[in-house]
Amino acid sequence: MTNLFGQLINLFAALLLLIAFAMLSQRRVLSLINLFAFQGLVLSVSTAIVAWSSSQHHLYYSAALTLLLKVLVLPWILHRLIRRLNVKWDVETMFNIPTTMLVGIALVVFAFNLAAPISQMAGTITKGTLGIAMASVLLSFLMMITRSKAVPQVIGFLAMENGLFFAATSATYGMPMVVELGIALDVLVGMFILGIFFFQIRETFDSLDLKHMEKLKEE
Amino acid sequence: MEILWTLAIPLIGGLLLALFGGRRFAPELNSAMSLGTFVAAAALTVRVITDGPITALNEQFFVDSFNVFLVALTALVGLTTSLFSRPYMRIEQHHGKLSVNMLRLYHSMYQLFTFTMLLALLTNNLGIMWVAMEAATLTTVLLVSLYRTPASLEAAWKYFILCGVGIAQALFGTILVYFAAEKLLGAGGNALLWTHLDSVKAHLEPTVLSLAFVFLLVGYGTKVGLAPLHNWLPDAHAEGPTPVSAVLSGLLLNVALYAVMRSKVLVDGALGSHFAGDLMMGFGLLSVVMAAFFLSRQKDVKRMFAYSSIEHMGLMTFAFGMGGPVATFAGMLHMTVHSLTKSAIFFAVGHATQKAGTQLMENIRGLIKTSPTIGWGLVIGSLAILGMPPFGVFASEFMIITTAMHTYPWTTPFLLTALGVAFAAIFSRVQTMVFGETVGQRLPHPPALVPVFVHLGLVLLLGLYIPPYLAVWYRQAAALIG
């Protein structure tokens, strides 16, 4: 039985990594939001499986919280935002996608090496997935660097938070509940503030392209 | 009980000002809430000094002599900045830069920012500390973009993204600490309580903790403004309203460094080596040197003093990294005097830029002639921050450099060169700003200069004479964090 669960968890972890790569190469804002929601769903389901297999009941709450926040609320806000901002069909011109993917693969290798000594010490059923968690954090980071528009950058930021959440689940069966609630609150408030911010940026620059925002330089 | 009041007053203040923050009496209400916070923090300080460390609410909050001095400092600078912001924001409104809604946002966020700072300091839970640090970014990001100018929006975006990414690293570090602690303390909330971690620190897994510290230092270090992660800092300081620059420099950077120090104690306990200290010394020294050279190339007065903050934060990080009683004592003294001096400078600079109508230093002239108090405030503040005796900054810098000469002699030339370059840069700029002829306009409201001279008076006092109880207090704290 544990073996089956272990394999299921690995399967979902693999899906998570796949989504991270898909996000890295996705140029359309709308699809990016859908991918983000899908990532949240995978995260939530895999957390629930971990909760079931390890009988860690507080993880059910985490799974429910993830489902509510990252699958329903945040994508909903993002959808509304892009509709109101008229960037729904935006396609981003990106710097060489194959190169980005190759850099991404290198990051995955690096993440697995970094995680190896830690996952050996972990006593959780999910210890093998810590490398994937770190890889998805790094891939989201790469995504933020390669994007020049505001909305994709923010989605990268949120995806990074997903990766961190996954890391917490795989290494330690999740953080204490009070901390998780606090983090969720921060993410939610942050999203609202970013929403306000998008409107301010567009009002001032007439676009959400961050290329206009390169005036402040270190001299 | 005092802990609850210290946290409740700014939180209530934030909510009240969200409703009434645009009214005519809002600046006074803001100051009154900050005064309340200060009184509660003072009561807490007195209690901790007489009774020793205390915990409250199932150990969720914890105060010892290390964080209580930062609580007192935070509440004090919060109070004086709110006093300064009364006329400052009225003048800004008079100049047509702010609407009523913007003022409401400003006042509410000011109180909530104080709340998050105090929460980060008082909480015993490393996870909650992270949450509070992130919340501090969130409360200030809309303040940096308050004027809605292209430059301020860019600065706020950079601030949000860089600090957000940085603090995400710190979250990973916290997860790793929890991972190591959970094995000894069991799963659940207690494994992240600092007091519990401190009691078992010698048994924490060293490899995990050293990796965790790298992430924590990079994460919180971004907020401290350590080079090369400092990019957000000059922009956020230059583009936001001046009271925000004052609290960012005077408070936020300190609290972020506090978070690094709490982690360092655990890592030192687990590793028994100087690994954490070496990393901090490296980052600190790099920040000092880099900031000093960037300082001399600035044209904007607030940017220049922002780089000076990076330099001083680097110096403190370096001092804490060296460790030992003298350097740690000096680091804490430097934290105190830097906060007081830098916020005083920002107060004076704020009014000076309002008079000149620009932040470009070449257009600010003859402050002493038109408004002697602002001019002298700026001169005295700059001399103090540059480490001239008899101010407190001299005392702490002297202790840091002499310790460095004894234990790490190779760092001395770097430190002295950097301090010299910074001196030349700031002093010559300030000189041209305060002397000479001027065309400045009169301010529509009398400026608030009492906070400037109160701060500088305290810095002078700390340079001439550190009261014995304060010295005992610093020494206790230094013993705690080694």
C-alpha cells in the first residue's frame, strides 16, 4: 500500500516539474494562468495523498487551503485582472525558448544535487521529491528573470511559492498550521496589492511591459 | 500584558486610520497611536530589564535583552517619525502631491508597518517572524509608490519583486530549520519556537543548518540591503515619501538584521565553527566597500543617504560576523546610533527638498541662510553619520575597527578606505547644500525639527557617555548572541 502511495506521490511530483517547464515556455498570459491553477491542483491533490498515506491530519487542512487559495481564488483574481486590464490575449515575445529550457534542465540537475544530502536524512514518505520541489523553485525563479511583462512575472513569483510549499510538504510534512495560515494571508494580501499596482502601472505607462521601467539605474 | 499592548495599539491604529486617515486630525491621531505604542514598549522594556527575559501566550512571544532594545528603538523612531510626518505630509498635500485617499493609505499603512516590525521582533516563532517580515514589505510597497510617478512605480515594483524573491529564500531556510528541529522537538508549532530551538541547538544537524543559514542570510540579507542584493534599497528610499525613507532606513533594515542574528545563534550552536560569522563578514565588507564607492557618484540627496545606509548596515553585519563581546556590543550600539542619526538626517533632508522643490543636490543651496535649523540639522547629522567624535557613531565605529585590527587585520585597509571615501563624498556634497546663496521657497507649514535635534542629542549623549544600565543591557544582549 505504501508503495502505491509512494509511486502516486512521485507521479504527482513529476507532473509538477512538467508544469514548471510548461510555464517556462508558455508565451500566452491566459494559458499561463491556467497552468498555474493546474499546478495548484496537482499540489493540493498530492498533499492530500501524503496526508492520507502518512495519517498527518493537519495536512488535509493544508490541501484544502491550497485548493481554495491557489486553484480558486488566485486564478480567479488573475483572470479578472487580465480581463479588466485588456491583456487577456497578450503574447509575449521571449528570448530564445530552447536556450531557456536547456538552462532549466541544468537547474534541475543542480537542484537534485543540492537536495540529495537533505533527502537522505528525511524520514518522510515523500523524501525523494525534495529535489523536484527545489527544482520547481529554481525554474520559477528562472521564469521571473526571463519575463519582461508584469503579469507573467507575478505568476512566476506565485509558482515559486508553490514550489516552496511542496518543499515543506516533502521534507517535513508541512509547516506548523499557524505559519501556513500566515503565509497564505501574505500571499493573498500580496495579490491584492499587486492588483492595485497593475492598475497604477498601466495608468502611468499605458502598458504592463516592464521595459518602460528601466530608468532607475545604479550610477 | 505589555507585549499585547505593544502589538495591539499599532494594529488598532492601522484599522482606525484606514477609516479616518484622510481627515484633518489624522496626523495627530497617527502620532497619538505611535505615542501609545511607545509608552507600551517603554513599559515592556522596564519590565524586561528588571525581571529578565519573559515569554507570553504559550511561549508564542519572547522578549530578552536583545530584542527589547530593538523594540524600544523601533517604538521611539516610530514616534518621532510620526511627529515629523505631521507637517511634512501637510506640506506635501499643500503642494498638491497627495490626495485625501493617498493620505488615508499612508497613515493606515504607517501604523500597520509599525505593527509588522514589532511582531517580527517579539514573536518567538521563526515562521511567524518570516510572515511578519513579508508583511512589512507588503505594507510599505504602496507607500513607496505613493506619488504615482513613473520612477516611484518602478522603485516600488523593484522593491516588491526583489524583496519577495529574497524573502522566499528565507522561507526555504526556515523550512530547513524546521526540518532539522522536527527530529528533536517533534512535529508541530513548538519546533519553530526560538527558545526551544536555542535549548537544543547543539544537537541540530550541522549540514542542514549550514545550508539553511545560507538561504536565511541571502533572504533576510536582501532586506538588510547587503551587496550584491541591495538594488531595491536606493530606489525605494529615493522615490517614497521621506517619512517612509526614514522608517525603512531606521527600522526595517535593523529588524531584518535581527532576523539574521537570531538564525546565526542557532547555526553557531549547531556547527561550533565560525562559518556563519565568516559569511556575514564577507557580505558586510563587500557592502561597506561597494556602497562607499557608489556614494560618491550620486546626484540625488536621498539616494546618497540610502547608499550610506547600505554602508552602515554592512558595517554592522561585519561587526556581528566577527563576533565576540566587543564587536557585538559595538554592532548593537551602531544599530542604535545609525537608526537615530539616519532618521534625523532624512527628516532634515525631507524639509530641505521641500524647500528646494527638488531632490537633486546641485539645485539645493544655502540652507543655513534661509532656514538655519534645517541647515544645521543636516550638517550635524552628516558629521555624526560620518563618524566624527564626539557622536555615538564614532564610538561604535572605533570599537568595530579596533576589533577588526586585532582579529582580522587584513580587513582594516578596506574598512578605512571605504569610510574615508564616504566621508569625502558626503561631506563635500553637504557643504555645498548648506552654504552659499539660495532661492528656496518658504514652507507653508512650520517644519518639525524637534525630532531631528532629539535624535542627534541622543546620539551625542551615547558618544559622550553610555549610561551604566544601558551598557549592562547591551552587554547582556551581546552575551546572548555571542
